[in-house]
Amino acid sequence: MKHLIEWAEALTEGCGRLAGWCSLAILLLTLTVVLLRYVFGIGATAIQETALYLHGAIFTLAAGFTLKRDAHVRVDVFYRRFSARSQCWIDFLGTLLFLFPLALTIFGFSWGYVLGAWRIHESSVEAGGLAYVYLQKSLLLVLSTSLVLEGLAQLYRKGISLKRGEY
């Protein structure tokens, strides 16, 4: 089980690092669009759409990574006052009762949407736009899968901590 958890976390880490590179790419693409438009008077729909798609990719790829790093926004008015053991239980139960149902719901609602986009090889409606909208939509499945994988890793770690009494 430990090797599976390590594999899941490595995948989550890789997605997070990829999201970081997407940020740099957005910066460079946006600079290119601005230069093309305002210096050379040239429109660049495909480059603009690429930057837009990468923006969405950052959020979908980084969700599991952010969970792994415990960097999600949390309303911890009460949480921070609890003991380490109570916090561990809250994290464990929160993963079971909230994270998994949410991630699986996103996956379930997205499945048909993504399959439909793949079926028709959905592309941009804009002239000169990208032909790979279906790839962008597939990131919804990556989002939910990465959250489930990282959730499993969280459950494993929190379960071990609760079992051993080490918080």
C-alpha cells in the first residue's frame, strides 16, 4: 500500500510542477500577444486561447498538489484551537465525507461532457483558434482523479497517525 501511496503522491507532485511551468508559459504567451497586437498590429487568437487554456490547466493540475501541501484555503476559526489528534480526525473524516464525494461528483458530471468533446474532437469556434478544446476539457477528469489520489494518500497518512497516536 505504501508504494501505491508514494506513486500517487509522485503523480500529484508532477502535476503541481507542471502547473508551475504553465504559469511561466502564460507569462510568455501573454507578453507575445501584447507585443504582436500593440507593436505589430497582429491578432493572435491561437496564442490567446493557449494562454487561456493554460490558465485553466493551472487550477485543475494544481488541486491535488495544493491538497498535498495542505495549502488549500481553510476556514480554521475552530480548527486551529483543536488538539493535533482532533485535527487529524477532522482531516481524516473531511476527506471521507467531503473530498471524495466532491471529487467523484465532479468526475461523474464531467465524464459525459469530456467524452462528447472527444467524440467530435471539439475545437475552438474562433477563426484561427485551437483545435484541441477536448484536451482542455479532459483536465476536469485529471482534477478529480488527482484529488482522489491525494485523498487516498491523506487517508493513509492520517490513519497511520491515528493508529499510532503520533500527530
